[in-house]
Amino acid sequence: MKPGLKLYFAPETCSFSPHIVLHELGLPFELIKVNNQTKQTSDGGDFLKINPKGYVAALQLANGEVLTEGPAILQYLADLKPESGLAPANGTWERVRLQEMLNFITSEIHAGLSPLFNGAIPEEVKRIFKDKLNKRLKQIEHDLQQRDYLLGENFTVADAYLFTVLQWTRYFAIDLNGWPAIAAYLERIRARSSVQAALAREAMFH
């Protein structure tokens, strides 16, 4: 029997964070690669029919519904197995704090790094983005000096997301070794079996 969940991904994108979470949860799922240029999928389909927005991640449910946008997908997955502790219970103050952190990552870190991939943007403009990013990294560094993970001593979906987008810094000469708490945090997450499993599974498509 085929798994009920399908995760549409592209390498080196934010879709890696729900991929990590699926392994953390131990849920069965089908992994489908998307060609970002042609929008063709590895199973021969047209990704634009799955997600008309045209970008990953997209999570297709057994009933055919498709969920997009990383923070929404991450919370949906965590709530499938509340006992996992990957997200606090809905309606709690701790859940609001998670949503606050996910919004910070998506609007300040993810959106702050994305323009750097655009070769048409002049270097002096990219420096503005990098300067702003450094301010955000300073805040994260401060927080991680106090605790092992973003929300405390336990890994959550927010950590899967931040780990994923911070991997992109290596393309832009942003040396995270200058932020020792962040560098140690990334190594802790990289060592998780879920991350290694996701890396290995995506490598099978190369």
C-alpha cells in the first residue's frame, strides 16, 4: 500500500525542513523531486497542477488536498503526532511562541537570504541584505547561548526550518563559525538521524 503523504521537494531548498520532520515522526511518505526550471516532477507529472504557485515545498495528503508554505506544513505534520513534542499543543502559549519563531525565520532569515541567489542584484544591494542578516544572526546567537534549541532544550519544527535555511549561507561567503553558538547548534542538528536519513534519501535522486 502506498503511503498517504507525498512530499514534493527540490534539492537545497526549504523543502528539506518538512523532509527532516517526516523522518523525525517516522511517518511513511512518498518523496517526489521537482525540477525547478521545467516544473516537471520525478514521477512524470506537472508540478504546477499540484501547486500553481510553482515552488516547493508542497505536501499532498491522502485525500488529495495539497498544503503549501513551510510553516504551515511543519505545524500540520507535528500535529499528526502530538506526542513527538515537535510542536507544543495548539492553544497554548508555547505554541504561540513557536509560531512567532517560525514567522521570524520565514520573514527575516529565509526571506533575507533568498535575494542573494539572484544574480541580477548588485553586490552593494546584497551587502545591505547581509548587514540586516547579521543583526538577526546576532539575536539567534544570543538565544542559543542560553539554550540548546530555539525554544528550549528540545528540538522542534522551528529548528528543522532554521537549520535548513542557514545551510544556504555557504553559498554567499557568510562564515557561521563567527557565531560559535550557532555553529555548535548546526552541528548538533546535522548529527540527528532524521537529518542524515533525509540527506541520504534526497541523494538517491541525483
